[in-house]
Amino acid sequence: MQPLPPNAPSRIGDYTLLAALGRGAMGSVYLARSRGGRPIAVKVARSELADNPEFRERFRREVEMARAVGGFWTATVVDADPDADRPWMATEYIPGLSLQQAVQDHGPLPERAVRRLAAGLAEALVAIHGAGLVHRDLKPSNVLLANDGPRVIDFGIARALEHSALTEAGIVFGTPGYLSPEQVVGQAISTQSDVFALGSVLVYAATGGGPFGEGATSALVYRVVHQEPDLSRVPPALVPLIVPCLVREPAHRPTPARLLELIGPPSAEPSWLPARIHTVVEQRHTELSKLPAKPPTRVMVDDPPPKPPTLVAPAPKPPTLVAPEPAPAAVPERDEVRATGVRFRTSRVVGASWAGAHFLAALVTAAIADPNSSAPGAVRLAAFVAFVVFAVATIRLLIGVARSPLTLDVGPDGITLSNGGKTRRLPWYAIARVKVEAHHARPWLVVWLVGAAKAPETLGRGSFTQHKGGLRVYPISHERYRKRRDRDVVELRSALAWYGSAAYDPR
């Protein structure tokens, strides 16, 4: 909770704004008070969303369904205005910590608290799904911990944001590590997608980390699709509850109602939260009661404003998965490729280093193979053979160094290759299939184009040459050592699965 910024309005609808709560994918969030004194959280859309008629219509529909959500474990929608200059929605304000902040500040929850959390979240999903909604972005920062149980917030927002001006600009809504496999690869999303996210949230609550670890976005989404979740630190008694939620096939995951049966009746203990978290929540209640009925008078910009005290340290929020603005459709013939997603480069420096190492090895073996050396004949013969091998390798590496380096970019627009002077782009709609394939034990990015697409001209280093009915596009770290090459292959596979899921062949 922070003081209102100078450019914030004093009122929205019938609600008086008191403080700023943060910013999210939709826009700004404020703490407000109703005419009757009830604390309210007001979410106001970004201006670029307000200019999008499709967003307004989706927002209207999602608000109507969100108002129908009942149950104890959701923040109730109390008001909204989709027709305002900047559409807004008001929900019940929950003066508690987010699960993310609670775990970051105070460590993982004990087993009994995780079970109570699971029951509350499952019951919230029953209510959300019963209203015809799918949350789509259930994550630790969207779960608030109150004294009487958890609350789920922001249900319905992700659907309203789909196909908006922001998504067209390359922003993908969702949080890596909590997206279900079907969300990652672009398949149909159902209520069972929320169950997968629920399982991931429970792992975070119990261990302090997600089931697929940490790291780059591309690595996280790759693990979600291709690797098993890491439950090694989950308390054994919770594993049978969490494992069914994280099954890759949506139809094999339990429904939220079935989860409630598996969890069983809640414990009879008066407080479900650990004492240290319960204390912080009580402090939030006290601070809320001390807020003024109306915001303090804000001074003019020309006067130096006094620094108001921060009421509560703002909660950190995980980044929304963001891909920067896509490049223009028309690409100049002589232009350096602009990054839009995940970038890979061949390296002259690495190639030159390997060439130097092989050259030194060739010099050493040549000295041993010299007839004037004192080495035995068999040793000189072996040294001569090694000299030939190192000399040939040095020449091949120097030829590679002399070639123009390549830059590969895998992003929302497609696959782009550049040699520093010319650029070739393959949009996703022109690609029928794309995969990583070994050629003579070295990995290549290979694409198969749709029937009407024309194969681009080569940019050197074997790019855009025929291979098994497709085109070899990019030599993946051929000049690097094996461990680094394997790592780059994993990163590239992850980028292809994320940005080109419809065409990507993981085999």
C-alpha cells in the first residue's frame, strides 16, 4: 500500500481513492472506500486497453460472469463500469498478505496450513468454474491469505485481456512455471488448466519454490511441457494430493470438487496461519482502520510536496510473461535483426579460440614428430598422425571464423536470421514444421515450409540448404563445446515450443 500518485483521480465512480495498491497487466489498482465506509479494491484499465472496443466487450462479459461467482474464498465483485473513459472494476478488499509475499518473507507454510490452503483454493475454483469462468492465471501473487482462509483474486481478467491491443503487441498473459502444458503449447484451455496451476501453487506454498524450478522463461516452459515436476522437497503426506493435479493430460487431473473430497474436513484449530503471518495480517487490519475517510489534500506540482509515509511495504509481484514489441513485417535487405524473442548467435571469438588451441596442439605434435627429435619411432608416427588431425581441424575452424557470423531470433513473428548485412524472416504462417535435428552429430534448426512459401537464399554457414525435404536454417553452437551446445539446444527447443507451438515438432 502506497500513497496516491499525483496524477491519480480522487474518485472513481462512487468510491473515494485512499491509496495505491500496485499495477498489473490490466492497469492500476487502488484502495478505495465506499459511501458506507466499506474498503474496496478498484482496478482501472490501462489507457491503451480503453481504446480497444474488443477489450471493452470482453471486459463487460467477464465482469457479468465474475459477479455471479459466489463462495467464501473469492474476492467478490461489487461494482464495475465497462463504459467509463477507462473501464474499471471494484472488488472486496482483503487486508491480507499475498501467498507469494508470505512465503518470501516468512518461509514455506506448514503442512496443515497447505491443506487448508488447498481446500480454500479448490472451493474457490468450484465457484469460479460454476460461473462459467476459467481463472487462467492462478499463481501465488493472486492468492491472498486472510485470517479466516485464502482468497482468490483477478479471476476473469486474463480472459478479458486476450486478443487486446497488448496481446497484439506481443504480451502473453500468464506466469512461467504456473501455466499448464496446454496453455504453453497453445491448446484449448479448460477448467482443468486451473487445477494444474493449483498443484503448482501448493508446491510453492509447501517448499518456497515452484515445481519446475527457476530460470529463464524459455527453460521454465520447456520443463512444464517435457519434464516431470520436482516434488522432492514436498512433505510426503502432501504428495498424493499434489501429484494428480500436475498430470500433463488435462482429462486425468481431478476436478476441484474431487480435490475437496481428497482433502477431507478442515482441522478444528482456531487459526490456520502460522503465528508470524497471522500477526502481519492483524497489523494490516489495524492500518486499514487508521486510514482517513478521504485522501489528504495533494499540493500543486510547483510546490515541493512533503514525503508521505509508506503505509505498508509494497508486495513484490512476479513478472508477467512478456515478449517485446514485434518487428515490422517489412524487413530491409541490409539491416541487423532486431530482437523480438529469444536470440542465438554464432561466435567468431569462440571459433578463433578453438583454432588457436588446435594450432598450438599441431605445433607440439609437429615438434614430437620431427625426425631430429629423440622420441622413439612409434611415438613420432603417432605424433605425426595427431599433427595432421590438429592441422586439418585448425584450417576448418579458421574457415569458419572467416565466414560471417549468424544471428537467430525466435519470437512471436517467426524465425529471423541475419548475417549482419542481410536478413531473412520466416513468419510462423509460412512454416509447416520446425524442429531441432542432428546432422553428422551436430544440431541444426530445420524448417519445412508450407507449399506456397519460397525458400530464402542462403546467408552463409550452410543456412537455408536442403535437408530431408526441408531447409537447414541455423547451425546450433557448432563452434562451442558440447555442454554449451546442449544447453543452447534446450533453450532453442523451449523458444520454439513457446512461440511456434503450432509448428514445433519436439521429436
